[in-house]
Amino acid sequence: AAIVTGASVSGDGRVLLLTYKAALELAWKPGDKLKSTAQMKRGTDYNVIDLALPQQEAIEFLPGDKAFIVSSEQGTTETPIVEVKCKF
């Protein structure tokens, strides 16, 4: 689940990373000092959104950067596109 399959950067520099099981919303902005993973705190520095799409491979911020969409490369015509609200 730790393999990154997609990523997106918001207009203000926030980052989304997509894995096969979750999306990670990072609270970093341009100019922020990066922390080591041992120093990062869930809910403050990052948020994990559990997802369950088969073969999820695409993630993108929606206009306004308050939500994002995730889709799958499963290859069927009925694969959903899921909208998720951002925490940060």
C-alpha cells in the first residue's frame, strides 16, 4: 500500500499522494521546513483518507483546492470517480 500511484499539487502548493489503499493529504506549503517522518503528526502535518477503489491510479485537486477526485484504471465502464473533501 506504500507504493505511490498518483500525485497532485494544489494552487497553494499542498500535495496529495495516492497509494493503492489510501490518499495522503500533506499540510506542507511552499517555504515550509520539511520534517522527518518521525517528527510528522497525523492530523497536523498529514491526513490519511482510506479509499477502496480497485487499482486506484489517478488523483487531482478540484478547482478551488477544497476537494479532490480519485479514479481507477480498472478498465471497466462503471468505475466510479470519488470526490473527497480536503482537511487542510
